Amino acid sequence: MQKTALKIINPLMLLLMLGQVTTALLREKISDDLFPKVHIFPGYLLALLVVLHLIFNWSWVKAQFFPKRAKAATPATK
């Protein structure tokens, strides 16, 4: 299920990011009534998808940024 979800989430994130950049660049040409619908709401949706993306990839994040440290060697007992 995780891989299937990521196959949906990742392309949606790409489209929403492109939409955010496009609407930000065209801010002056977009009416004040339309801007929240095409920039603000999709921005919230993008943030939600980023959180889901991190949740589904958390094992990779842990492996890359929080590697397990080797345990200190214990002294041998006589």
C-alpha cells in the first residue's frame, strides 16, 4: 500500500509545486478573488501531502539522518 500511495502522492506534489510557482509568478495578473483558490488552498494541500510523504518515507529519513551508532565495547570480564 505504501508504494501505491507514494505513486499517487509524488506526482500530485509535483503538480502542486509547479502550480505554486506559477501562481506566485503570475500574482499580479490573477484577480484577488481567484488567488486564494489557486494558490492558498493548493498550498495547504501541498503541505498535507508533504507530511504524508514524510510519514511514508520515515524509515529512509531515519536511516539517512539518524544513523544507529555502534555500541561501545564492553570490557571483558575475567
